[in-house]
Amino acid sequence: MGEYRVTPGQRVAIIWDSSSPVEALKDLVDKIQALVGAGNRVSVENVNHLSQSAHKESSFDMILSGMVPGSTAQHSAEVLAEIARILKPGGCVLLKELVVTESGSWFTVEVRTNTPYGNNSRIKTASELLTALTLSGLVEVKELQKEALTPEEAQSVKEHLGYQSNDLLIVQIEGKKPNFEVGSSSQLKLSFAKKPGASGKPSVDPTTAKLWTLSANDMNDEEMDLLDPDELLDSEDLKKPDPLSLRAPSCKEMGKKKACKNCTCGLAEELEQEKNSTQPKSACGNCYLGDAFRCASCPYRGMPAFKPGEKILLKENQLHDA
């Protein structure tokens, strides 16, 4: 019985389908029962009613599905999920299923039966079956062997599945359940206490630290060429930039008297100063030429001529006199 990986004392579930020959099923059950020993250790379940059997989770050490000679059982995602649920952590499942060869998998093969899980279920390839077992929660999934159908088995496929092609094989696959139950949790013990003698600073390799350390002897080394920071700047770098050159192109437009939003070129401050300034504005535009050209009421009368655009500050008494 080494082919079934069953040992004495284990609880075993044998899953069969309607295509399984009765005598072959009875023979398999008797062999497993003799191996595991006395007691109610072997359960026999139909693949189409497995979810209705109400087995508790983690009930079986070993599950044999489709292992009855002549079986054409197809394992849907629901069946595989139920197998993973009732299998004990660390338990094993041996499964046999008809698969279509890779060369014949370019078309869809429909299986039409009257079972809850068999309606329009597609015959899988061997790689697709391996993937389905993995997605059900099993680990260490591997293919054990492939074998061709006997004439009796090919006839059973035609009768139960209505499949007429000759590109089918029987594949046997093994999988295990992880050593924990699905949905289980475990508390992690985390210690944040400092170890004795730990300073909290990462250790530094002495060799590495020496490479990045300068000593007084290093600074006096005649071969060390130190750069003078003043030599990094040329005469152009030392010139004070023209404030107008720092303004954005839109601020340099002729007649521009409105600062941009979030102005950084100084135009906003300049306009604000002009707004708050109490300096009078020339009405005639001739104030800078001198008294000969100024009006009688010009506030600049008595003052020398000045250049156009030059700011002239008037004293407070001059404004009152004007």
C-alpha cells in the first residue's frame, strides 16, 4: 500500500464519483481499512456531495480522490477548496484526474453532466490542474505520473463525459496542506529592549572609519592639494546683478505696472512703495528742467534741475509751503 502513502492509525477519506466501478471502489476501501486499523477511520464520500458531508475542518490525515480504477472524476475549484479545508495541517492528498494533452488543449472541451460541480466544467491540462491545486491552498504540489487510458477507461469517458477524442491521459498528483490552519493566527513576541552594552548606534568597521578620518599629519602632507574657495569664483560671479535682469519676461514688458502672483523679482514691493508714497507727481512733466520751465505752484521751485526719473525727496516744510 505504499502507493497510497497511508500509515496505520491515520484517518483517510476516499472520494469517488458515479463512474467508479462498485467492485473497484469496495476493493480500495477494504485495502485502506485493513491498513489503518480497526475503528471508524475511513470515510467514503461522493465528489458531488463532498461539501454537504459536514466534515469538520482538519478531519483527515490523507485524502484519496479519483483513485478508484476507472474513475472519470473532475475536480472543480469548489471541490479542491473543500478537500483543503477538511485535510489536517501537514496532511497529504493523492488525486487522479483525466487531463487533455497540451497539444490538444487549443480547443475547449466541455463536460456536461447532471452533477452540481460538473455542469460545463472544462477538462483541464496537467499544468492547469497543478495550478488549481495550488490556488486551493495546497503546497508542494507535484505530478507523480501520467498513464494512458485503457480501452475500458476510454469507453467510460465516452459514456460519462461524452468526450470522443483520444487525446486524454490520466495524471496522478500529490499535494500537502501547510502546517497551519487557514485563518489561524499566532501572536508574535517582539522585544524592543536594548541589549546589554548596546549604545543604540550602529557599529562601524574600524578600517572603514580610518579611510574617512583626517588627522593633523594628513593636513600637513605636502602632496595634498587643497583648493582655495576664493579661486572658484571669477570676476563675473562677484558682480551684483541688475535687479531688472532678475525679473520675469512678463515683468519687463513696456508699461507693465502689475506684479505677478507670488512676485519674487521685487516689482510688487516697488509698486507698494509707490502706492504709499506721498511724493507729488508732476502735472506738466517739465519739473526736472529747472525753475524756468516750472509752474508757479510747482513743489520743486527753488531746487536745481535733475535727471528724468531721478528720485527727489522733498522736505515736509516744502510740501506744506506748496
